[in-house]
Amino acid sequence: MAEPGPAGSLGALGLARDPIGDPLVYPGRPPAESGLLAGDRFLALREEPGAPPGSRRLPGGESLDDALRDAGGSRFADRHPVLAVGSNGSPAQVHRKLAGRTPVLVPMTYAEVTGLVPGVSAHVSRPGYVPAAPVLVPGATARLIVLWLDDDQLAVVDATEPNYHRLRTPAAVRVSLDGVPVGCGLYAGRHGCLTDREGRPFRLTSQAALLAALLADLPGLGRLAGTGDSAEFAARVRSDPALREEIRLLWRRENRVLRQSGLTPDGPCL
């Protein structure tokens, strides 16, 4: 068993497993609170009601903006806010995407979101999980992570999202940070979102529970994959791109795909 690592490390905080390496971990473990992902460490931000995010303090006492500046990064206000509905809310996944490509120095703050919830994309990803996609639900609320990315980080994350298009959050969606509205980017699914046999969008759950629900809802899925077991399903689709495509087409033939206005490639892309 791997050592948990020093205090503040992703290992010590139980945040080290990423879905790319282990698909059944999807969407990954989110942090307990807002903080700064700095390399393989996650530093919690103190709760300071009314304080601008950049002036909130980290465990060592320095402000977030001071920590960003000292590490050679852009200050908080100069970054691009991007709402995370799936694994981008996991520090391990963000670290996995950025490490070796651009410095891993990303504020991750919780926000209150109205009008949108994490649903399920109508495709299977290359690592072997069925990923998230945003779903518009009037009046629904969610507490989600916002990533604050610099220009280089945004370009890297964009490149890891070939099945999504980044656009502005629709007008019907409100994202607020400590009560202050925030205009965010959002990765919307290019394949639409999955619905059950009654036409209701699936909500994102743990991957094992989600796969069990999808297999139970559509028996043809298990027949196509040759298994009704979540772990075996993930292993088979991970190693078989043709199977992933056949599953995507199956969901379309069975009318299990919902496309929503405002979350399509025709929307206002960033």
C-alpha cells in the first residue's frame, strides 16, 4: 500500500486516486472545502465571509493572491472561472491533466449553482467510465467546484475535453461564490445526456452505482458489453474503442439521448 504522503498532500487527504487511472473512482473525490491545488498538495482556504477570494488566507497565513504570486502564477482575478460538473472537481484529476504540461497551481472554490445539475453524458470515455454532462433543471440547486485557470491551464484542460465544448453558462443558470454571481465557462457534452426509459435524465452518482443503473435500465447494454457487472464493464470498454462506439450508437437507437437548448455546439462558445 502506498504511503499517504506529507500533511497537505493529496495522498494524506485521501484525494490521490484519479478516474483516468481507475475508472470506477469516477468522478473522483472532491475536496472537503475550497482551496488551492499546488502541485500534489491541496491547501484549504479559510472561511472569511465578505472577504474577496484572492484575499482569503491559506493555512500558512498568506493570502491566496500572495501564494499565487510567490509561485509565479496569475492572481485570482485574472483567471478564467470554469464550472466543474464531473471529474474536474477532483484535485487528483486536475493534477493528472496538468502535471508535466503546465504548472499545477489552481484555486478550486465551491459555488452555489441554481438551474443546473450533473447529469450523464451519452458516451463512454476512453479511460472506461461513463462521464458527467451538465443538465438544465429549472429550480434545482447544486454545490459544485469552480476551477480558476490561467491561460495555459485553460488550453491544457480544453485539450483533455474532446467530447465537450466550452461555452458560457446559460442565462437560466446562476453561479454564486459567497453570494456574489460569477460568470463561468462550462464544458457541455457534445453527445447529449442520457435518460432512463421514462425519458428522465440520469443524475451523476458514483461510477459503480451509475453503471449498475444503466445496465438495469437497458438490458441490451449488458448484452452488447457481454457483462452485467460494473467493474467488468469498465474494463471491457476501456480496452475496446469499437465497443465504446457501439454503446454510443445503442443509446441513440433506443432514444435514450436528450439534447438541451443552451447546451449545444450552437451555443455561445468561448
